[in-house]
Amino acid sequence: MTLLRHYINGKWQESASGRVREIRSPHDQHVVVQATEGNLTDVLNAIEAAHTTFESGIFRSWSWQDRQSLLLRIADLIERDADIYAKAESGDTAKRLIEAEYDIADVISVFRFNATLKEPGHSVDIGRLEIESRIAYEPVGVCALIGPWNYPLLQISWKVAPALLAGCSFIVKPSELSPSTAVLLMHTLTEAGVPAGVANLILGAGSEVGTPLTSDPRVDLISFTGGLATGRAIMASAARTVKKVALELGGKNPNIIFADADIDAAIDNAVTAGFLHSGQVCSAGTRLLVEASIHDRVVDELVRRADEITLGGPDNEAAETGPLISEGHLNKVLGYIERAVKEGATLRVGGKRALAPGLEAGWYIEPTVFDGCSTEMASVQEESFGPIITVETFTTEEEAIALGNDTIYGLSGAVWSADLGRCDRVAAGLRHGTIWINDYGPYRPEAEWGGFKASGVGRELGGSGLHEYLEAKHLWRNTSPGRSGWFRDSGHP
Ligand code: NAD
């Protein structure tokens, strides 16, 4: 069986701990791969490698154009090996192979998009002829790039591509549940010509290898994608050494349907928004807000559609969505279902573990719809990260906006209406980082992604995603130096 290892300073290494973690398929619990389980010694070695390499200047001295070419080579190599990547991603997560293939195609476009970004920098007109003033952008330094398990390589690629373009050194820490594609990426980066010590990889648990990455003074930036609780802990830890943080956290995303919308399209998208990847999507449309006059029609149809969804493992071609990532996560989601029932929500479909033949050994939950929900309910406020849609109703535009904003999160949302003026007003009123109008879910590497409020700090993708990895430096050059003349100088005439 393959043993996944750390990649530190250009060398594959087993952990100083000697421990090994088994990565098991969420579909049937077979051991997919084994991974070395990192400890503090490994993390310190990786940080030292990234720090020394950054200080040496070996990579940041590359021209911007050379780093753009590097990203294009990486994209080409991932494309060449796309099948291997997709199988590995699907193996760890048990997501359908076709979904993993889409994810890898997205990863390739992330590298290609970043390669188009021009080197930033500009002159500043100070209004004095003798002064040349310029803003230059330099790499932020050593970065800790920490990723989740739901889109393992995609979320890491949003960080690695701009970090490389900026000229940073980094340590990638994938989720301990889905490390395979991050390992493949290190092979690809090396083949593409990334110098040893620039890209390092540490495998292991967040508590053991993640925490030291967030407290070491040699780390300049933490870019983290994951849950709110972890994000809070990371921000607190980063405060001690005043690190920069970029946080992509959870969401509780409102999907708002007005009575004049294209109802068929809205319902079909609501099903996808809530149940794609069994709801393990940060932008999942978990809060359906429906205008009261169309409530019954929308909810009846949603329930019918949810009931039809075929669950199954990565090799089941009939399957439309797969299992949850782990037993722990399954129990957390079942806990939210139990809580919603106790809170008085009406269970319309699903609501339990799926144990049909072929699913018994997996972490499957039936697509679930709760009607009669309200914003006081934990099931409406907290991110379950499972296949649960809660339904609330509204009667006015103002009420729809207020409900859509009644959450600590602010990641994404959607509005469905034939009245484009209303769509624009609702979109303007919603405090979320992405708003879809008469659509749900698309994201593009060219467009900024990130959250308002507790959904995060900073942005990934777009031009802003690159700027997280850069420091602005103001260069002031006086071409005609003179005395400052501020303090009295008795020796000067
Ligand atoms: P998680 O917070 O449990 O773990 C994320 C990563 O952080 C893992 O690699 C984990 O090992 C590591 N980690 C855990 N504790 C740590 C610590 N104390 N210090 C440093 N690292 C630590 O999240 P998850 O369960 O892997 O992912 C699901 C969450 O990710 C959901 O909340 C989802 O909304 C969020 N997510 C957000 C986006 C986005 O773009 N906003 C995208 C994908 C996922």
C-alpha cells in the first residue's frame, strides 16, 4: 500500500513520529491509502525549509514573467495527469469521479488564470519634480496554506497559484482526511521547476501540525479554508505574532425565490444548491426563502425531487451524490436533524441515515427538507455542512432581504425573480460575498470569492486573491537631496 509522505526542502520524508494514518473511503471504509502522521518536529523542519529558501531569494528573484510561465507549465502537467488526480480525489472523498474531474478542470483553470495576472506596481505623483515615488509589490514571505476536505485540491490551488506567482515560499497542510492530491501536486510543482524548499507539504491532524503553523514567528501569512471554529482559533493564534490572515470560512446561504420567478429553473437549482456533494459545499443553498404565495408549489416539488436523488459511491454510475466525509461528520449532521425536529421544524423528506443495500457501510444521509423553519432555529443559523434544506417564507422584498441577512455568515446567496430591478435591489441589500441572480453556484477564477461577516477575511481568486500574497512597498527617491531644516542647527548659517 502506498504511504503518502511529507515533502520538505525537496525531499520526501516520513514523519519523525513514526505514526501512520489510514485514509478510508467514506463509501465503504476500505483503506484507500496510508499517510505519514506529522508532528511538531516535522512542522518545524518544513517552516525552516520555507524560511531559509525565502531568505535566500532563490525564487523571489525570478522575474514575474518566469513565474507566470511556471504556472502555465503546472497547469499543463496537471492536465496531462488529470485522470490520476481525479481518481485520487475521488478515492479520498468518495465523491463521484465525474465531480472530481470537474474539480481538477477547475484547478487547471485557476493556474491558467493566475498566469494572466500582470505584475502590480505604479508611480505616485507627489507634486514635486525632484521626487520619484513608486509603489512596488513584494512577496509576503512564508505562507501556511491550510485546506479542507470537501474540495481538497481546488481550495489548495486557490492559494498555491497566487503564492507562487507572488514569489512566496509555503507549507501546504491539506486536510488529514483527504491528503492524496496535495501529494500529487508536490510532484507536479517539482517537475514544473519549483525550486526545492519553496513548496513544502506537511500531513497530519490540524491540532498537531496545523497549530504550530499558526504560531511560528517565521510564518508571515496564514491562508486558511475551513470551519468557523478553526478560523477563530487560527485568527487568535496569529494575533500573537501579528501574522496576516486570509480566512475562507463557512456559510449559511439564502436562496430567495419570488413568485414571479421561473419556478421550474428555481426549484431545479435549489435541489442542486442544497444537495450537490451532499451539501458539503461552503456555498450550499441551505436556506430556501420562498414567497408565501408559491410556498406549497415550491416545497412539494422540492420534496419530490429530493426523494428521487440516487445516492451511491464513486464507481456507481447511477449515483447523483455521495457520502459524507466521515462518521464524525455524519453524526454531527444527524444531530442537526434531531435538533430541527425538536425545534419544531416540519420534516418533509429524508431525515435519517441512508442504509439501502450498497450504502450500509458508508456515511450516507438522505436528502432532507425541513419546512416551517424560522431564524431562531439552530438548524437555520448554524452550518450543518450536510444535505439539509430549511424552508422559510416571506411576503415582501424587505422581509426577504432581512431574512437573508439574519445570519452571522455572509458567503453567498441567490435571488430568483423576473423583475430585474427587484433582483438588483435584493442583491444590493444582501451582505454576502457572492450573489447569483436567477442562477446558483457558479464561481470563476477571474472573480473574487470570499465572505462578509463571519464567513471570512480577505478574498481568494480574481486580482484580490493575488494581493493577499503581496506586500506593498513605497519607494521614495529624492533626486535632489537637501537638509530637512526641522530642528534648529546653531552650526548652520
Ligand atoms: P476544519 O476547520 O475542520 O479543517 C480545515 C483544515 O484546518 C484542516 O486541514 C484541518 O486539519 C486544519 N485545522 C484544524 N484545526 C486546526 C488548528 N487549530 N490550526 C490549524 N489548522 C487546523 O474544516 P473542514 O471540516 O475540513 O472543512 C469544512 C469547512 O470548510 C466548512 O465550514 C466549509 O464551509 C468550509 N469551507 C469554506 C470554503 C470557502 O470558500 N469559504 C470552501 C470550502 C470549505
